[in-house]
Amino acid sequence: MKGKISGRVWISIILFGLFGQIAWTVENMYFNLFLYKTISGDPDYIAAMVAASAVTATVTTLLMGVFSDRIGKRKVLICAGYILWGITTASFAFVSTENVKAAFNTSNVVAATAILVIIMDCIMTFFGSTSNDAAFNAWVTDVTNITNRGKAETVLEVMPLLSLLIVFGGLDGLTQAGNWSAFFLIVGGIVILGGLLGLLIIKDSPELKPNRQNYFSNILYGFRPSTVKKHSTLYITLSVLCILSMSYQVFMPYLIIYIQSYLGIDNYAIVLAIVLVLSSIASVLLGRIMDKIGKHKFLIPTLAVLIIGLIAVYFVRSIATLAAAGTVMLGSNLICTSAVNGLIRDETPTDKVGQFQGVRMIFSVLVPMVIGPFIGSNVIKGGGATYNDLGVIKPVPTPEIFLAGAVVALFALIPMIFLYRRKTGEQI
């Protein structure tokens, strides 16, 4: 099956990909910074929040992905989910230790506020995963095919970087000034706008039909040994994604804190802008040939570059070297992940797309986000670096988090070799 992606579909992919990633950028990076700066510097709170969010995202995607298959509709879940996602994101504007103390009259206001943030993050994640991880990702698979998914996937993989650029460039000043309320209200408003616009432009695939099979049987389908055996190439590819995502989660939750507190770079928006733009350009250019020569051929070379990039970031101490090493690291990660996600879509059964979104989340979110941040947290505590923030001693992320990420990424080579052999029948 061949065919170009229509303009309407491209607009929908870009719109929901971008607005969704703006919300995920705030959830994955700025909630961590918000918790660290305004509530507690204990990295275990950050790791716990990331882990709780990962569990919520995975369970939600599993249940709602199957539900979207059952009703044969993605649009309603996407649009309604984005609107509620934006509302819950905006609600963080009203969270502070002062408000929690006034509302609950607790003696341990720091712990209470941290727990409240974690609970609210899980609620926000429920709506985000319903709309983005379950419905939107299934919809992208519905409206693309094996001949054009490389292009679509590279564009989607650019969206997290573009969202970082938008958030850092346009909104980061609010957080540095301590104006978190305005920051959350603006981001929430953007996501709500995305949901409203989606009502006008997005359309379900005409080939999507309701799946009236037993709901709970469908939930369990992706976990059956017979399913794993039948779709073994898919599960090998998912294991690659799992290891790459885990490597990313070792350092990414602490990246902004590292740049600010360890490197002492406050004007990091410029550095990140350079890294994001160059990485995005490289990814889009390579995405044009990815479908032609085979996505599997990109995996091992880009993994090697990724590991080199992570090791290089360990040594950088200046803005210039951070920009150079960061481009290598993020660019290779972007290209490698694009190829993996494209292969996953290719291997996903077309009549069970929603069902497999939850399985994908276990490999891409649950396991990586439960294990990765705690690896990073332990590395940070082992580093022993601290600083005094208004009389409060806070641990500081050290460069060793990037070496730990490189070690984890190296393990992705094992399933990559199996995947390459299966795709080509060749020895490496």
C-alpha cells in the first residue's frame, strides 16, 4: 500500500504532536523543576513522581487504547482528552506550600505538598495518556502505512524538541522569575486550544471499525505468550525502545537542574535552541531516506553515535562544548528512536492498533520511567555535590548521570543485532 500523507492529516499530526509534546515537556521536565525549586530538593520525590506518572500512563493507555478500538473512534478521545489535559495542567498554578498549609493544616507541609503534586500529576497524566498515548498514537498508525511512516515518525520525533524550544524560548523566563502560576496557566491554555481546534480538523480513518470482541480479553491479548511468539519481531523492537528510553530517563529528568546548578549556566535557552534546531534538521533530512533504505539499518550506527555523545556530554563544562556534544547526543537519540518507533508501527497488527498502545507504553514509559530516574537519583546521591538554597542544602546532579545513561544504552545493542538479522538475514 502506497500513498502520500494528505495535507489535512499532516496538519493534524503536527498540531496534536506539538501541543501534546508541549504538555509532556512541562510534565517531564518542568514539574521536576517546580518540585525541586519550590517544594523540596530531594531527588527521590522527583523519581517517585516520574515512576507514579509512568504507571498511570501505562495503565491508562492500555485500558483506553483497547476502548478506542472497541468504539471505533479516536477523535472524541483525542479532543476531549486534550481539553481536560489542559485544564488539569493549568490547575498547577494554584499549588504551593502556603496553599497546602492553609487547606490541610499539616505540620509536614513539604511532604504533603510533594504528595499533592504527585497525585495531580497522575490525574493530568490520565487525560494526557488517554488523548495522546492511546488515541492519537493509534490514529497516526491508522492514517499512515509502511511506505510513509518514516517521514511521519521523524516529524513526530522532532515535536518533543520543538516543544522544548518553544517552552524554553517563550516561557522559561516565567519560571526563572518564579512566576509559576502564569507558566502553568499559559501551557494549560495552549493544550485546551489544541483540543478545540481538533474538533474542526481531525477525522477518524474511514477504515477504522468498532472491535466488539471481549474488552478484557483484548486487554490481555498483548501479554499472552502466543501473541509474543506470533509477533516476536514487534517485541524485539519494543525491547530496543525500552532500553533506549531507560537510558534517556537516567539523565533527562535532571537535565535542567544539572545545567543550572552544576554547570552554572542560567542562559541555557540559547544552548538548547541550538541543540534542538540542529538535531531536528538532521532527523528530518535522514527521515526522508529512512523508508527507502530500511529503518533497521539506522539502529546500530546511531546507537554508537548516541553513546559517544553521552560520553562527550560528561566532559563538557562550557556553553560551546555543551551545544556541540548535546547536538550529537540528542540528534542521534532522535534518529534512532524515530527508526525504532517506525518499525514498531510497521509490525503492529492493523486490526489491533489500540490494543498494542498499552503494550508499547510498558516498554517505552513504564519500565524506563520507573527504573531510569532512580538510577539517576542514586548516581546523584553518590556524587555528593550540594548547594545552599536559602539555607536548604540540596543535592546537585553530577556529570556521571550521562555515563550511566551511556552504559544503559549500550545494552540496546543486543536486541538490535537480533532485529537486524531478522530483517536482513545477514550477519553483522
